[in-house]
Amino acid sequence: MQDDDFDFDSDKWDRDGYPLDEYPLYYQYDGFPYTYHGSYPKQIDEPAFPEVNEAFASSDNYLALPDAEVDRILALPHDKLRKQLEQLILWGLGIANDGDGGVSDNAGTIDQSIMHSVIFLGYLGGGEESLRVVLETLRQSDDVMDYLWGDSANMVATPTLARLGKDSLPLLRDFVLEEGTMHCGKFHVFEAVADIATLYPEKHEEAIEWFSAIIDDILNGGPEASFTDYTLNWMLVGELLNIHAEELLPKIKQMYDRNLVERDGCGYWEDVESDMKAGIYHNDDCITDIKQTYRELDRAFGRNR
């Protein structure tokens, strides 16, 4: 990603509607202005497995694939399939975007193919290369993100980010620190790192250190930090409550002392301290299996299987 992928004109950004009397010193970024301009292929290679693309695009599979279809696809050579799906995602993002932050009139149901591809990439061993592609889906504008995910990103993108990102935590930090992208994508990275801390005991300490470094970045940026905002910061605190990161309470207190956390989310500092020590929240909804992903999607949004 190059610097010229972005443009920025903060003087034209309307801050009306934010409680600046309550947060007088804090730069109300809230994901705006959205300045990212991704470049996507207009053509892709002939797919090694065209039947997979057809299955992903089928109206019968708009939300979930049958278990037998999942097994059949996972039995294909992973390396070839992974490359095919990475290309499909990037090409699909180009179709979905109108070039001006909105959803293209030609988008159709390409979101369906992107969704299935992101789910499967978590199980094909692609590592950092696949992770970069999945992160690209989270750099989109609000409108495109809503088109791609609706309310399903925590069931689709988050598990894949956790599986691919557990050995690439520095890349996930770089993503969070980017300016000019929406904070909802960064929240799903927070979710993924919390899942890493929960699902991979050998990675727990590294995940806690990752969150600690993010808080340092927030504190160092202070009121002018433009990669985050007070809403995203409470989302961060929420994930720390879920994984009982009591060792980070002193740094969390610093964020509250400096008025960098929205209090409508996790409450005031005293609430956070009490809830953390009581351990009342739990990260108990991690998705660990591809078929579980489809079951959860069906349960939340679709027909029973």
C-alpha cells in the first residue's frame, strides 16, 4: 500500500453532531474523512476450479453452503484454491466499488462470493498473503462495508482474521494504525486478536502485548490521534474485558484519565475496573470450525439447515 492510495482534507470535514463539550480536546475522527482508494484487478485468471465460483455465486447458497459442498471444496488442492479465492475477492471488491465510496450499480451479488471466499481462506493455509487480502475487505467505505457484511463480519471476517493473523500480529497492528479507513474494520481486528488470546494459549501473552502496544499508540497520539476515535477506543476496552486483561488496567485508566474513551460503551473507569476484576464478561463465542460459521450465519440471518 502506497501513500498515494489516500487523500486527506480535514478542513472540509464536518464535525457537527459530536459532543465536543464533553470531549473538548479529542479529535473526533470516527472514521472520517474516508480517504482510502484501493486498486483492484479488472480481470482475473481462468479459475482452476470454476465449479467453486459457481457454488459461491449460486442463489441456493446465498448465505450458507451445505456440509457436503464444504467438504468437497476443502478436498481440493489448497494452494490452487487459495490463489483462486484471493483473486476472486480482489476482483469482487473492484466490482463492488463505484470509485467514489459507494456501492456500484453493477455490484449485484458479488458480496456473496466475497463472503464465502473469506470464510474458506481461513482454512487453506495461506498465512500472511491471504491475510492481506482479507484485510483489504475491511478497508472499504461505510457503504461498501455494509453491502459486504451487514451485521455478519464478526462471524465471517473475524474468525478468518484470527486463524490467519495469529502468526502475523505485527501486520494486524499496522492495519489498526492506518489513517483514512473506517473504524469498524479495526474493531474486527480487535475481536480477532481477542480470539487469538482465547483460542491459542501459546499466543495469549503475545496478544496481550499487542493490545498493550495499541494502547501506547493511542496514548502517544493523544487528542490528535487520527487512526482511532473515542468510540473505537471503548470497543478496544470491551475486548479487553472479554479476555480478562487485568494487567492492562493501569493503561486503560490512563486512557480514561485523558478523556479518550467513550463512556456510553463500557461505562466509566470505575465500572471498567470493577467489571474487569469481577471477570463478568467472557470471550465465549469464538468460531472455530467452518461449518460452525455457516450454522451461525443461518441461525442469525437465514433459513434453518
